[in-house]
Amino acid sequence: MTLAPSRRALLAGLLSSAALSRVASAQVGPTQPGPSALPPPDPGPAPSGPSRFRFDEVVRRARALAGVPFEATIAPLPAPLASLDYDAWRDIRFRPDKALLGDQDGPFRLQLFHLGFLYTRPVTVNVVRDGVPTPIPYQPGLFDYGRTTIDKPLPVNLGFAGFRLHYPLNKPGVLDELISFLGASYYRFLGRDQLYGLSARGLAVNVESVGGPEEFPVFREFWIEMPPKGADRAVIYALLDGPSCTGAFQFLVYPGDETVVDVRCSLHPRRELATVGIAPLTSMFFIGENDRHHSDDYRPELHDSDGLLMQSGGGEWIWRPLRNPKERWISAFEDRNPKGFGLMQRDRVFEDYQDLEAFYHRRPGYWVEPQGEWGEGTVRLVELPTENETHDNIVASWQPKQPYKPGEAVELSYKIRALAETDDLHPGGRVVNTYVARATASGGTADASEPRTRRFLVDFSGGDLAYWLTDPKAVEIVPSTTQGKITAISLVPNLHVKGFRAAIDVRLDQAGQSTELRAFLRARGQTLTETWTYPWKAA
């Protein structure tokens, strides 16, 4: 798979969402009624019992939709919108005083994204009040067009590009952007004092481009329940549609220090899904301490995530640092009923980034916790080469071993947590640094075999490692390699991280050969740390 423009195009608008939210944040004032764009439900008593709009209704629609071919063509946007460039589209902003969901004085507010630029496929957004869904019709008065001129009337059935919810996340009485759905099935959400970085997706199809291009299923319709006063969660339903699959999704969004999104989905394949990605996460890694690739940027590190963290079904914790490879690299971690996986941003030190605009040290990590048994499969990590920090080149997801077959519904549930720190995920020691260097003494000269030999230095910290610093000889490193030979190892205390630094020298037999390295620390038969794993290919 090459770095498809469609991926960058879909995410470009998401990157603008954070900037827009800063402009659109507003003080929470007295309860305001919804705008006139949202008419009341039809007269008559509100339905009750089974007739109320529920997740089952979205499932029914997804099942019916899977029985007909996917409609890939969409009507062209009206002329004023079809020609918008990025800056013109970005200048169209929802008016905060028109935000919806405030009728019952609930804590959430709904804002909408305008169609235009790359966002040409309209989505329908409904508000569910007393069990009755009502679509929000387009109205020009909902938006401030800034310097963008729309000189012709737009149809009321125009639709929207997506939406976002605001909530007093960081300060009481101040609305901050909490979650955003924009572009295909992408969505992002924040915990307290976090800034947007990586994204989640409803579904990934053929990320590895096996036999054809990657597919991007879309959320074509949303339903957001009217939150009552004092609500501690937002309830969102979504209908997914794509060439290979349809799906019904329910998102329960619980804002907090670590915002949690409880996801329930019902997938309905149109054809066999052999390369489907469940709970996919998309991120960016350009440079880090383990991968500088001759960058001359003054900023030491540039990434939204710096590692893939996993907990296997057997309980093993695994840390895989991310890279910006020279060529596409796919890593597959076989497992059964995984307990969790996610793309993390462990490095929280500003000085390691030196970026006064992007604030990479405040980007969240997303941790996926499967609910129930997911069976056999692999956590798959796709790393793509990128020339700069504007490309999202990292994808992680769960791929089931057995393909999903048409006519057979797949029911799955999982939680995603927006994490600032990962220290409390497991009690063992953690990898805090990974470095790759020549396998020579400091100041030494590399020999002719140097391209096939490398030294990997790994800093472990946390857990009980500070305790074992009083008896460092009792701690040993347990390394392994799938190819070649480990020629030397060492382990020394590293008081700067209150832990240990391991060094592993590896020699491969020939140029072009690749290997997967693994290492962890133990003392007196007790495992002290997570397992570090890292791929390497000899030049």
C-alpha cells in the first residue's frame, strides 16, 4: 500500500477540527432552545416500548442495506461549494449560539460541519428526542461563512459533512470539543487537557491493499440522543456503508480525565471480508529517538504516537516502538482473545519535541479493550514511509483469522480510552527509550560488516525496577532474535530513569535479511517488565 492521497485527504479536515474548536468554544449560559432548523416531532403521543428508536433499528437498516449493491456515486455539490479550496472551506464555521441538544439543559452541545472542499458526500444527522428521530435540515443561518462567499441559495436537503459534540471538559461552564466525526468512518475524541492527534475509525477494509486499493467505508447517517440535564454520557448511533460491508454502530461517550467511548457494532458483509480491520487506529510517526532517518529538523521528535502497546490473551504485555520505515512494513502479532491494544504517546516531555504549536506531548493514546471473546487473529501494524509530519502513516487494528462471510452478521463490542499516561495499565516495568546505534565502542571505527550488525539500547523503568537497583546483579535480560545471532548483551543500572539500560548487539547473515527482536527483564525467575519487540532489516 502506498500513502494514498485519499487517506491524507480524509484526515486533513480532521486536523482543522482542533483549530476550529478553539474558535467555537463558548461559555455555557442559560438554557437555549434548539435552532428553528430543528422542527419538533410529529404531533401525537411519543412512542414507547419497542417502537422507540433504538440500536436495533440501526441494525435493521444495516441488514437491509447489505442486501443491495453499494451506491458509490454521489450527486455533485452545488457550484458555490464544489470549487471551495481548503482555506475557504475551513473559513465556514458553525455558529456556537446555534448549537443543538440544549433543549433539556443537558451538558452536551452539537455542532455541524459544512460540505465542501474534500467533503462532498453528505451525511444525515438526526436528533432523537423522546424516542423520535428528527433529521436536521440544512440552513445557511447555522454557519458563519467568514470570507467565503456563497452567492446562490443552497437546498435544504444539502446535508452536512459531519458533526462534533462539545462539553465542559476542562473547566466548568466552558464548552470544549469532546468528539468529532468527519470523513469516511473517522472519529477523534479527547480527555482532559489533551489535544487532537491520532484518529479512530469505524472499520478498516484492505489496509494492506491486497489485490486492490484500500476501501474507506463511510458513516452515512447519525442519530444523537437528546441528553437530559445531568447526563454523564452522550449516545450516538451510526449507519456504516461501503463496497464490502455495512454496519450499525452505537457510541456511548463518557467524558472525563480519560474519556471512554463504549463501542457496539453489528457488521453485515456484502462479500467475504478477508482483510478487515476491527477497532482501527490511525496515527503519524515521522521522527523519534529510535528513528531519525537523517532529518535536519530542529525538533528532536515529531509523532502523534510513539508505540504500539498490547496485552495478549495470555496476559503478556508487549511494547513495539513505531518507526518511519524506508518501505511499507507490516507486523502481525498472532493472538487469541486479546485483552487490549492501542497506539500510545508515552513521551510526555515538552523538551523532547520543542514544538510550541503542535504540542505533541499532549496528544492522547487510544487503548482498545475488547469486550467478550474475539477468537483467533492478529493485531496488525502497518507502517508507511513518509517525508514529513503531515501524513498519517501508521495503522493498527485487529484482523480476525477467519474471514467474515456475506449473510452472516458479526456482533462486536469494545471500549476505547483516551490516555495521557500508560503507567497504570500494568504493574510491570515499561520501555521508556529505544535507541539504534553501531555495534562499536564509543569513538570506535565500524568494520566492513557494520551494515549487518546493530546495537539496540532499551531503557526500562517503573514497576519494581527501582527496588532491584539495590541488587542489580540479580536482574538479567532475556533477549531473542528470529534471524541472525545475538553477539553481545549488557545490562546496567540507569539512575536517570530509575531503572536499567539493556544493550543487545545483533548480527544478520546477509544484506537484506530481516529479524524480529524481543527482550524483557527478569529477576530470580520473576518477569519484571513488558516485552520489547523491534524489527530490523540489514542494509
